[in-house]
Amino acid sequence: MGVLVGCLLCPSCGVFSGGLTRGTALSSVEQGTFLNVTPRYQAYYSSDVNTADFFLSDLPPETFADGADLTQFSGSLIHVHMFLAPKAGSTPIEFTASSATVRQLVLAEGQMGMYSGGGFLLPSGTAGDSSFGGTLRGASMRLTARTPGFVDRLGSSQFASGLSVPKDVSRAKRMSLLMERSYAMMPIKTLPKILGEDQDDAINSMRNTLGGDTSESTPDSEIEKPVKGNPGTAKPAPLPKPQ
């Protein structure tokens, strides 16, 4: 089985919310292959002005249902974690520095793999705003987890995107649970440490952070439990107005 390489173009309809990010690119440094994603679903949350977690996906809505058979779907789920907001004069502001980690889950032909790495996110706006993002390019990535039949056709790669994502903790939580579940299902893991943190520890940390914080987002009481016909929400949030 091979990784899905090419341009994944999906209609801009949303269960979680539309979002403003136009696309992401994961490009092989050595082989010339690439994986482009046009997100259908986007959400982010932030615990303070220095950190933010962005989630973007072009997967079908049924993928997010409880107990969904992930071998039936193809597409990507991306998690960008900004762990430091750069400040002029006190932190490096250049794309060779590091201020964010990136994980991209790829589902293809019944197999799954996860590319992980890090790079520099130049913010646009402030974490905590109703929509937030920035520019991320040249983030170094490589395959760090996979199922036995997943073939890596990218190798050493670089990730790039111009992020502009609506804030919604509840919806980000829905997307993070799929990332956590998928990672746990991949038996082959290599280079588990990303920027000094074990990926399992990072997942547990995310679970604890998301567990109680649903401020400034869709209340859980208004979100239907994901089922095959409704993967996330009964009342989609309105799109944020562009700045």
C-alpha cells in the first residue's frame, strides 16, 4: 500500500466550521513527491498567548464518528502546536528557528502513517483571538509511526501552510481525539521523541488540557454525540469575519 500522494481537493463545506486556511503542503526533500491538503474542517484552542493548537482535516465527516472504521477513509488530519510566540528582541524571528511542532496523520488505502516534526510559526494576530494563525514553512518532517502496510513515499519532507483558523475548543477536542486514537492504532513507531517530548506524553498532556476547558467554544451540551450520520455538532459555529 502506498501513501496518498497528490492534491486532495475537497469542497469547502463544514461540520466543525469552515475556517480560512486555504491549504497545506507536505513536500519530499529527496523524491519530489508531495501531499497537498485543502482543509474542510478547522479549529484551534489556546490556553495562553504563547501556545495554540491547530487542527485541520480533509477527511470525510464519518471519520470522526465514535468507532468509525478508519480503513475505509482516505485523507489527512493535521495538528500544529505552537509552543512559543516569538517576540522581537527576545526570541529568534526567522524560519530557521523553532516554535511549533507538526503532526500529519495520513489515511490511505486501508493503511495509516504519521509524519512528525517541527519548525517556525510566524504568528498573525494573538493566540486567543476568535481566529488566529500565521505562516509556517520549511518545517522538517519524517515518518514516525505507521501500520505494517503503509509505504513511505515522501521520506524526509518539509511542511508549509498559511494558517487562519477559528477558535473552538470543543471542536478542536473532537479532532484531537481522532489523532490520539489513530496514533495508538499504529504498531510501528520510530523516532518517538519530538523536541525532547515523548509523543505518548504529549497526547496525555493534550487530553488533560482539553478535558475541562470548553470556554469560548460550542458548549458540549449543544454538540450531539458523534454518530455515523452526524460526526460532531448539531449547531455549526458561524464563520469568523476576516480581519
